[in-house]
Amino acid sequence: MALKGAIVVDTERCKGCGVCVANCPTNTIALAHEVNSRGYNFVHMANPDNCTGCTNCATVCPDAVITVYRVKI
Amino acid sequence: MDINEIIKPENLVYKKTPILKDNILHYCPGCSHGVVHKIIAEVIEEMNIQEKTIGVSPVGCSVFAYNYLDIDWQQAAHGRAPALATAIKRLMPEKYVFTYQGDGDLASIGTAEIMHACNRGENIVVIFINNAIYGMTGGQMAPTTLLGQVTATTPYGRKAELNGYPLKITELIAQLEGTCYVTRQSVQNPASVRKAKKAIRKAFENSQMHKGTSFVEIVGTCNSGWKIPPVQANKWMEENMFPFYPLGDMKDR
């Protein structure tokens, strides 16, 4: 049984600190080239197929911008 | 599998607790304050004590904590949060009362208040954020600044003969009879965040069992004050802060 996950990022609240990227065990997320209205490179799923929905990124996020979904397939 | 098939309410595993308001935190990117606010909010939600919790915010970056957690707050004079929390808890013993203080607030100007509140064994929770610097005022030396650490007021590094030694306030507080739970935690990776959350939950539970003061130190980062980017700041903290401020429970009874 495999786990598939996905995250939704509140891009306007994200400050692009990158702590979530450093703590992602599957190399799913990265900072985007685009910026939000405050000039921060927000986080996004660069490799969405890798995500297992482990919630590590959301747990360490200082601004609580990440929502995590997970399914068993 | 398409992402839109995963993103459905029934598959939700983690979302921001409603106790944390939607205001954008004024803290710098990567600041530990945000994580600690979040785990306090999650503990309050899990214990279902939103209506019964009163926080006391300090002077420092976290002075605006009342903008972010949807509970009752009071804001104390610099360092005086334990005195204010004492009054609140004695007048309303059924409430969960906690102070949220930084190292400039608790370990410097507020040393007298925290020592005596802990020694009296007030049934409050003290959350102490130690980032070894005065963050809000521009990165000056704090009592907790490490030897050799460069700050705005110690540009060549802290020297013991000139500036004295860093203060391990949590170890001092563990000696006091009035405290029941004294611990040092951190929030730089998922495992440490979960441990810190458990410690904060235990502290809140203790405060209602009238066992004495619960003191939770969180070793945190100040990226702007340290002048290190967030991810490297977490590494710097692990390499330099943890040897001097070792994590773990100092007292639990």
C-alpha cells in the first residue's frame, strides 16, 4: 500500500524561508521562481509525484501556510 | 493520480488550527516564534481550553502575540509577565494562565520576577524563547548570548572578561522548589516540534493539577539578529547553541 500526498500552500502568507524545503524527506517541494505580492518566493510542489503527505513541511512551517492531504492507494 | 483527486476534505491530514488567526505574522521569515505560536495554538485546540486560557505577552518581538492566538491576552511591562500571570491565576484559579517571554525579557530585566514566581510555585506555565540575542531592538547582546557570538553590541564576539558569561536560566530555575516541570526543547525539525508540543501540553496539564510552575524553554533562532539565513540558522543553532544549552527535561515530578 502506497501513500500519495499533496499540499496546498497559502502563497500570500508564505515568506519563503525554506525551512520546509530543508525538512522535506522526498524532495517534493521547492521555492518557486514567482513571488507573492510581498516579494517572497513562495513554496510549491516542484515534484508532486514524490509527495507522501508526511506533514513534515507543515509541522515546521513558522507561518502555518501549508495544508496537507493524503490518500492510501 | 491527479492532485485534484487527493485534495479533498476527506483526505485532509494537517491544516492550520483555527485558534491561530489569519493575520500574517510580523515575524521575519523562518523565525521560531511562528512555530511556537502554532504549537501552543494546537495544544489549546486539542485540550479544548480556548475559552479558559489567558496568555501574558512580553516586551520583545512576541509583544504582538495577541494578534495571532485567538484567546484572552494581557500585555505586561518588560519582564513582569510572571507577576501579572501570578495575579491572574490567583484571581481566576480555574483558568489556564501562561506567559510567553523571550530571553531579553525573562533572563535580563525580568530575572527577579521569574525567580520569585517559580520559587512561590505559582500554577502557571512559562514559555521561554531563548534565541541568545535581543531580536526586536536590532540584535544586541542578551544575557544568554554565547561566548564569542557576534552581536550589534559585541562586534568582536562576546568576551567573558568584559561581558560576563552566558546565563543558563533554566538550570537555575530547575533548582527552585516551586517548579514541577522544567524542560528545554527546540523547534528546528519535525521531531523536535512534536517533542516541544508534548512538553507544552504537559505544562498546561500540570498547571491545572496545582503541582507548581511549569517552565518550558525553547531554544530558537533569530535569523535577522544572527544575520544568517533561516535554514543555516537552524544548523548554526544545532552546532553552537545545543552544546551549551543541552535539550531535555531537567525536572519532572
